[in-house]
Amino acid sequence: MPKPFRFTVGERILAESAECLRAIILANAVDKKSTAGLAEGAAQVRRVRASVEVIRGFLLLCTV
């Protein structure tokens, strides 16, 4: 792959990783004793799972 492509994809992977970590922190910080808190935590976990899949996609793209 051309160097600009690899650099751009690498930057996207780093940005997505940062968003993933942010969602993990937010999921851990919710009030787990309230229904609203549990719903917000579940939404953050879904974001984490989506971010992990996006990162996996970028990594698969780079290995082709």
C-alpha cells in the first residue's frame, strides 16, 4: 500500500482507538443502580463493540 494511505489509515486507527477507550471509561462511570444508568452503560458498550469492529476492519484492510 502507498505510504500516504498507510499513514491515513494508521491515524484513523489511533483515533478510533481513542474513541473506544473513551466509551469504555464512560460505560464504567455510569450509575449502575439506576435504570437510566444501565441503559447509558449498555449504549456505551455497543459503541465500544462497534469501534472494535471498525478497528478490525482497518487492520484487515492494511494486511491485504
